[in-house]
Amino acid sequence: MKMTLTQRLSLVFALLLLICCGTSVWLQVRSNKMHELEVVQGLSRDLAQHIARDTQLMDANGLKPDAVRELFSQLMLVNPSVEVYLLDMDGKIVGDAAPKDRILRDRVDLAPVRQLLSGAPLPILGDDPRSVDARKVFSAAPLMVMGKPSGFLYVVLLGEAHDRFAERGATSEALNTALWSIGLIALLCLFAGLAAFGLITRPLRRLTDSVGRFDINAAPVALPNASMEPPRQGHDEIAVLDATFKQMQNRLSEQWQTLTRQSQDRRELVANISHDLRTPLASLHGYLEVLSVKDASLSPEERRRYLGIALDQSRKVGGLAQSLLELVRLEHGFVVPVVERFSLTDLVQDIFQKFELSAEAKAVTLTPVLAPSIPGVHADLGLIERVMTNLLDNALRHTPHGGEIRVSLLPKGRVVEVTVSDSGPGIAAELREGLFLRPFNIGGARRDGGLGLRIVHQILQLHGHRIELIDVPGQGATFRFALPVDQDTAEKALPQG
């Protein structure tokens, strides 16, 4: 049978309550009994001494039977609960008034007798001659014959008559009262415990319901304390747990949505790469097929033209495959930057020479905007060259005929800012979200299969920097990033005077 936490707590509480109540009643009954025994023994402590002083029970010849019977009869009339015994010096019972076969012991342990005579704290329990193992309160006194101790007078204060009377009425009534008391107290405490546990576990039940309703696909809930720290340890632990779970819920939802977007972006990337590969591969296959089928009828000029087109398409396929491989290596940590000091000015000049012929073919002007003293930077030369190549290649693709591409280098403290801008159509606002994480189109033309800016983003992340798209009046797409300055060259580059 499955029980809730509240039910289990209530059951354990009820059991502990019953155990505590039973223990308390047992201790109370025992305490009352011990108090009663102490009172009885305290009041009758000197009873045996008075009897021994006023009655001659023994003489030089031994026990006086007539005196013993007369004494026992008088005592039974005055107090039926007492039982009187005569003991010798070893504790052996030598005289009594008990019915035949009622004496179950032939001697009494004298250690309690000596404790009583020495004034030890009460109650002191001694052997009951009419029981094998019972112990009862008693009074005792030494018996003297001709000035010498000859035995003891041993008086059991609560004998069989008292036990029979107690069993008939008082004990039963006390037990019933104790049981009713236990039941009433347990019932009241159980109701109070159930109410307390209900109040205590109510926040936990709400948290359990919240956990049960948790949907990782749901949008994060805007909570007033979602961005705040969880309550400190001094607060309610369940409140701390609830606040922490809500923060975890929001965090998991955000991460799941991020993973979903990344998965969607990767699917789009694969689809776009497939599309971009299909076109040059189809063209390459078509021209190779023409060369194979019509080789005999083609003129040398036509053959060279077809081969040139096939080689162009082959280079496009190779470039896309190389970019895809490079992106995979960057994203999975297979590329480790080898940092060295180099001159950005020299790198820009080399990149311009690389794109000089392509820019002349489109009548595009490549303009460097360089500060007077540009310090060297610390970075991986090959990777930063790849960044500049991708940015200029994208800019050249989307700069109209007769346009301009600018590369600016500006020292700013401990970094050098690099800005690459073109005079093309720019990038629409709806395409800017996730610009460096997903492929995009401008005017129906894709920039390098959507891989170029992703590669740039990954390379700069490896250097601990980022690239951003900024708005510059009169310009198209403008990208900016920074590289750390080499301190030695920076000090040399400071203006004198």
C-alpha cells in the first residue's frame, strides 16, 4: 500500500505518540506506587519495634507460641493487611500465623532488613514469604533475649489481603482511567499532528505538483524572483527548494530551446550546403558529360571553354567542402590557436593583393584606412588571415559594380579595432538575429554557403573576442572585431613629445 509523505509522517507520529503516552502512564503508575509504598513504610517503619518492645515473643527456652498467636490475632483485627513473621539470626522463618501451605519460602533475605535498620532511604522492599519472587514493604526489629539478639520480628505491611482488595477494584479502575487518558491524549495529539503536518507539507505538495506539470518544451515563465538569488539558508528550506527549482526550470527550458534552435540551424545548414553543392556538381557533371559524348565534334576553343567551366565548378565544390571541414574542426575544438606577434598593416596589404584582380574585374575600390602608428597584435596569423579573407570575400560578393570596400585599423588602448565595410545593400534587420550562427540570404545570393561568418565567429571565439555587425551611415554591411595589442610594440608606437 502506497502512502503519501503526509500519511507516513502521521502514522509515525501516531506510533511515537502512543509509545510516549504508554511510557508516561507506566512511569506515572510506577511513581505513584513507589510513593504509596514509601508512605506506608514510612508510617509503619517503627511498628515492628513497638511490637518487639511491648510483647514478649521469645524467652530463654525459645518461641512462646501462645504469645505469637495472640499477637497475630490482634494485629489481624487492627490491620488485616499486615503479616507477622519471626526470623532467627540467619533469616529462617521460625514463627508465623499463616494458613497451612501458604508459606512458600523458609527464609528471608536479611540484607533489606539491615538496610531498614540502618536508616536507608525508603521504600525498601524485602522478600514476601507467601510468594516465590515477590518483594514488599516491611517493618523489622531485632528480638532480644537476656540482652542478646536472638532473631528478628519481620512484618509485611501490605499482605495478601491488600493484594486481593486491590485486584478487585482499585487496580482495575486505575487501569481503565489510564487507558482512557492515553486514548484521549493520543486522539487530540493526532488531530493536532495531522493539522500541523498538513500545513508543513502544503508547500511541498505544491512543489510536487509543479514538478509533475513541468514541461521542458514550455517557454520559460517570467517569475518576479527568477533573476534573484535563492533565499538564504536561514529561510524555509522548502521555499529555498521551490525557488531553486523554478530557476532550474527556466534554465532548462532556455537551454532546451537553445538546443532546439541549434538543431534547426544545423538542419538548415545541411540543407543549404546540399543545395549549394548540388548546383556546381550538376554543372560539373553536365559539362563533363558533354566533353565525353561530343568530344570528336567539339572545336579546341569549345573544349577549353567547357573544361574551364568544369574546373570553376570543381573549385566551388572544393571550397565548400574545405569550409565545411574547417567549421567542424573549429566547433569541436580540433584547432588550437598558435599565438604570435605580427603586423596587421602588413596582413591587410597582403589580403588586398589577394583580392586585387577580383576587385578590378568588378571595378570595386579597396581602401585601407590606417591610423598613423598601429602596434603589432598577438594572435594566430593564419586564423586571422582566414577571418580577413572571409570578410573581404563576402564584401566583394555583395558590393555592386563600381562600389567600395574599406578596411579600417584603429588602436584603442590594449586592442586594435578592425572594421570591414562595403557599399552593398547591407543586411536586413530580420536576418541579424543569429547572424553568425545560421546561414542567410541577401538578394537570393548566399554568402559562401552560409559558412563564412560562422567560421569567422568561431575563430574569434578561440581568441577570446567576438565579431559584431554595426550600423555606419552611408555604408552597407559593416563588421568589427578587436585583437589584443603586443605591449612592446605598443610602447614603441606611442607618439613622442
